[in-house]
Amino acid sequence: MSDRELKCPKDGNPLLVVYESEKIGDTTRVSIYYKCQVCGFRRDIERLEISRGEQGLVVKKFLYSSS
Ligand SMILES: [Zn+2]
């Protein structure tokens, strides 16, 4: 994998990848996004929703288009 470093569009500082998870009932929602520590700029990468189904864990994936 090539390391494409993203920079904050506002101030040019490197963006960090942040994983954040929260539990909502039986579903765990995971948000993955870039964040600038300096100004708080945030760009969503993807979101996962993990829930328990009849045949095990069900993972739904939501991608954000980056443009
Ligand atoms: Zn910034």
C-alpha cells in the first residue's frame, strides 16, 4: 500500500486516521475518519455497522466518496 499522506485543506497539517465506535442497542457503529488535530477539520472515510444476525455477525459498510 502506498502511503498517501493527506493534508488538511485549511492549514496543511497532516490528517490523522481516527476510529470511533459506539454501541446503539445491538448494533456497534464504527466511524473511521480523518481528523486535523490543529483545527478540528474532519473528513469521513467509512462507517461500519456491526450487528448480530441469525448466522453470526452482520457487517454493513457505508463508504463516503471523497471529492
Ligand atoms: Zn487543519
